[in-house]
Amino acid sequence: MSQRTDRAAAFGQNLYLDTRGAIDAPVPFTEAVVDGLAAGGGLYVPQELPSMTIEEIVALAELPYAQRAAAIYKAFNVDLPDGVIDELMARAYGDNFDDEAVCPITSLDESTHILELWHGPTSAFKDMALQCLPHFFSASAQQLRDQGKLGHEFMILVATSGDTGKAALEGFKGVDGVSIGVLFPDGGVSDIQRKQMVTTTGDNVQVWAVRGNFDDCQTGVKRTFSDADFANALLDEHAIALSSANSINWGRLLPQVVYYISSYAELVAAGKIAAGAEIDVCVPTGNFGNILAAWYAKQIGVPIGMLLCASNDNRVLTDFINSGTYDISDRPFVLTASPSMDILVSSNLERQLFELTGRDGDAIRQWMTDLAEKRCFRVDAATFAKVRENFSADSIDNATCLATIKAVLDEYDYLIDPHTAVAYAAAQNLRGENPVLIASTAHWAKFGDNVYRALHALAPAAALPDETAQLTGCQLNERIAEETDKHDIPAGLANLDAMEVRFTDTIDGNVEAIEAAARAFLAR
């Protein structure tokens, strides 16, 4: 990571392309973050990736987390002044996290390390990006206004499978010049996740339940973004443009790259691995953003061997990595014990395939057209070979997921949530000789019902005992804490029953319903 004596003079050199080759010219980081989705439906990626030596990576351990993040953003040549980057990172990663390390690592044994990404205000890994993105979004928008390139405000529209929604609401509430609306699948999130969203405070926030599953939410939001007439109407009527806080926004992905680079430095500093030694990384993923961030960290210089992709019963990514065919044409959508991964259309796979094809926008455009029209595409042999060089994959069914929660507690006295259990089980099946870093994506108390089933050997779909079923999510978590002596429930989860429910609307997941709801919100 070369030192820049005058980084401001280099602004604009690291611009952003789109994965479908549809934009007229590359744009700087600030425009990519504010746009969210590129014109033509593609996703932004940087023209160039920085390169870091092992010595530079290891040296990051000497800095507080916020300064590590700032150093990596500067290496990406983000077109904001150094002092602004430093200030924004200090705000993003401060006492809003309940651990000074921000994302500490717990080692279960000499070769199994758990990266705890859930110490932020909503107790999910999405906080790692969504405590950061709103600051950079706001600063980017202001810089563009100062440059005369921007004359409107924004509405962030977010589809969530559970965790992104609350993290985005928490990050953007109260941000000047931004409104945020979140859509979640009705009945498709945990009681705790739902309460976190519908009790959110702030005048610039709105939440809707959607009839259907997460893919319905995500597809509806993507089509809303692609509706030029609606976009023009928002600008004419409200001087507002749509943008995204989902992981389709590069500003969501870059903070995730940071924590994989940082984690390697932490492991070396703690004496868990030798500098330069390879690790494998196992990620529970549905939308592919979290594991893609690890791939980018590997390209930058982190000695990562294999990326282990952990799926639940919605195993579309596992099947793709093992076959080269992405097929959802006749694939049922399964509600699982790990609902944040209940996704069939994995948006960030587009970025990964763009990189593995040597940045072939024509190929990506054709595959994404096939996916939209035929619900299926198959990559060429060369691209599939590169997928196999980098990734291995396994899917973990509901019963194994719950059994893993109990097994890890019994063996290590460590309580994990269902998503982390999927990753742990997949890591045991896929791992080779390298130590494994497992991404732990949520605090167990976000999914107390399934943790309770795991601890009491109940079947995944089994009803809870009558008396237990009467408990709220918060009360159930208190019971689990008493049974396991794990009294670390974050206040933001423990106090939800006392919070006022502010949002009760349920809408359809089609474009017309989403646009009507957004109009009503903005006209309030």
C-alpha cells in the first residue's frame, strides 16, 4: 500500500466501471455510492484494486479498527479528503459498537476462528457496512452538490431478508437529505428482526411488510429502480432520486473487504497464524456479498486459500459452484432456520462473474438477461474453472443446522446463531489443512426460536411447547440465557418489547404497489 504524499492530486484515477458495460464513462467513488445501481442495471466495481504486502497488512493490527478502515479506503483512492475519511471512520466505528475491537475473533481451537461481526447496534454483520455507508453517502452527496453535479435529495429503498433492513434504518435515520424505506417478506423474518424494524424511530424512515418472499421484495425493488418514468416523477414532484443501501451498492461492499483484511492482521498479531500463512474463509451467504468481499481481500494481498460458500436448504449457490449452472426455473423457495440466507437470486454473484470472466460485460449482460427471462444461465468452461479454483461449497439442511448449534455449545461452551451454524457445519465438511476463519453474522438472540429448538432437540419446523410459544422473542431469549448462562443479550434486542410499533402496513411486492407506497411515504 504505497504512501501518497498528495493523494488529492490522484483523485479520479481509480474510477468505477459497471458490470454490464452500459454506462458512458467510469465514475468516481462518490458517484458510484450515490447512484447505488449503475444505469442499465449493472453493478459498480473499481477499475483498479490496490495491492498490499504482507508487512502492510500485518502492520494494520497496530491501529484501532477505524484507522485500519480509513487506511484501506485511502488505498482504494476514495475521492474524499484524507481528513474527511478519518473523521467518517471514527464516527462509523466508535462507541456504537459494544466491543473495542469492533469485530473480535474468538478461537474455538487452534485452527477454527470465529469472526464476530455482530457487535454493532443491530447485532448483525450488516452493521459493519451500514454504520459506515450512511456517513460516506452523505459526504459524497455533499461533495457532488458542492461541485454542482447534484441538486436533489435521496430516497434509499431497501429489500431485506431480515438483517439489512434494520441496519440500514439505524444507519440512515436522521441523516439530512435522505429518506429510507425498507421492505421485508411478511412472515419471512424472525420475531426479533420484525420488531427491530417496525419499532425504528426517526422521521425519515418507513417500513413495509411484503406479501411474498425475499426474492419478491428484491425483484420488486430492482424493477422500481429500473422504472425511468417513476424516477422522473420523483425528481419532478419531490426533487428526490432513488438510491440503494443493499449490497448492490459498492459503498456496502467495501467495508466488508476491510474486515477480512483486518482479521488477517488480528490473527497474526495474536499469534494464531504466521505472517504469510494461508487461511480459508467460510461465509454463510445468500446474496454473495459477504463472500465476495473476502475474494476482493484475497486479490488485494490477504493470503486466503479457498473460499468456502455455506448455503442452507436454498442451495442455489452451492449448486452453481458445483455445476456452473445457475437455475431457479423450477426451484422451490424454502423457509429455513437461517432466514437471512433465504435467497434464490444472489445479486453480488454478478460482480464475481464479471471479475472471473476478465471483466466481460457482454457475457454478464447475456447471463443476467437469461436469468431474468429463462430463470437460468450457464457459464462457459473457462469461467467455471476459475469458480472452482477459488470456491468450494456445501449446503446444510435445517436439522443439521440446529444440531450444530447444540454441538458447538456442548463442545466449546459457545452459543452461535443458525447462520453461523450453517457456516460452521459447512467448514467442517469442506476444510482442508488451512486454519479456517468463519464469519459469524448475527448474535444468537436474533433467532431465539430456532436456538431454543436446537437446545431442546426439537425438529426445525416443530411448534414450540405451548407455554414457550406464548413468550415474546425477548422473553424467549431471557429463558435461553438462563438455561445456557449466556447473559450477553444486547440492550437493543433485550428492550424491544417496550418499544412502540410504528409500522404495520403490508403491501404487494409488485412495482405498482412499491411505487404507490413510496409516493405515499414521500407525500406524508
